[in-house]
Amino acid sequence: MSQHQLEFSINDTNKIIIDLAEPLGKVHCCYEVPILLIHENKTFDLGNYSVREYANDLKNIAKKIVANELQLHESITKDIGFLLNEALQYKSGLFEVPNGSSTWWVGYQYCLSMCGKVALWFYSDTPDGRIIFEATPIFPFSYRNYDKDPNYISYRKWMKTYKPYFIAEASMSCIKQWIGQANIILEQIEKNIAREHKMFHNALGKVIYNAWCDILKKEYGINDPGGSEADKVPAEFQTDEWWKKRGL
């Protein structure tokens, strides 16, 4: 892990880490990094995500947790990770809810991330709003060439030994802090984007100005269009007509 990592505590011993390779001040809109889950003394690789998108996801699920909107749906009577694998195999009988113009399994609303081999869940299974977080395995052979993979086992056989990696309780006080932490990240990324845009436009402006001067000198013999010979600059060069006309 790098020295620039961003930590989101789940409780006293567990946390999510956005593992930046460089300072947050250099992170742009599409910057992707590894996301790690630390559970006791074990590290789970949650996959690579856009920092901007993952910070948004952390913020959004934190808001739902705080508002007690993640009560486990009554149809989820088996382990949620078990049912996820059934959903990914398009098994029938799972309860679905509207999602845009189609529907999807109701369990997806509790999932923070499910890239790679690990799915991470947050939900409440009691009326008092106790928050559970759970890490579960995902069937690893869905998109492989079965004939060439010596480690391949069938989904049915894999599911016979299925069990979650762990189930634990999250701290509400820790989760509440995610909203402010995520806002700091998102605000800094917006500042980074604005700075990059300004640098780009400044650089582009110099390129355009140099081209403007070169054409005036070549076509009209004007050597100082921005100074002593400004009154000699043709009207078309006072608008964007000059570069459109020349296909620039």
C-alpha cells in the first residue's frame, strides 16, 4: 500500500482503503486505483475503481445507512452472497425490483462493490438499525475458457462449499464520517479537473495565438499584429472566421 492511501473506517479493526499511487491533488476524473478491504489482519482486493466513482458510492451508501434505508428485504432468507451468485447465474425465483427500464435482483441495493472475486455488502437485519457488513466470494469461472483452465470446477460443485469470507458489525459513528470524507475527495477532484482544464485552455490559447501571428505574417506581412500593427489586421482575424476559413 502507498503512503497516499485514503482510509474509510468501518469499525475499530476494519477499513476500506483507496490506495492512491500519488497525492489526491493529482487525481483526475477517471483516475483508477486498487480498493482494499482490511479485515482484522487480512487484506481483500476489491478490484480497481475510479476514485471519483468509488467516493460517490461510499457517500451514497453511507447516507442510506444513516437514514436506516438498508433494511434487508424479506425475500433474502439465505446468505446474501449466496443469492448474488445465483443472480449472476440467472437463476429463477429471485425477487426483482424496477431498475430503469428493466428490473434487477433486490439484493443489489445492498452491494457497495462486486468487482473481481469479492462482493462487499452493507445491510441492517434488525429493527433497531444494527448495520452488518459482509464480504462474500464470487464464482470465479464465469468468463473463462473452461477447456483450458486446469483449476476449473462447475458452479454447482463450487456452491456446495460456498460460505462468506466474514460477517461483522459496522460502527454507525464510523460510517457517518464517510460522507464528509467522500465530500473532501470529490471537491478536490473537481478542483483538479478545473485546474487541468485551465492549463489546457491556456496552452491551447498559446498555440492558436502563434498560428494567428504566423498566418498574418505569411499572408499579410504583419509582424506585430498584437502591438504596433494591430490596426492592419483584417476584420476576419477579429473573429473565428480566419481559422474556420483555413480549416484549422
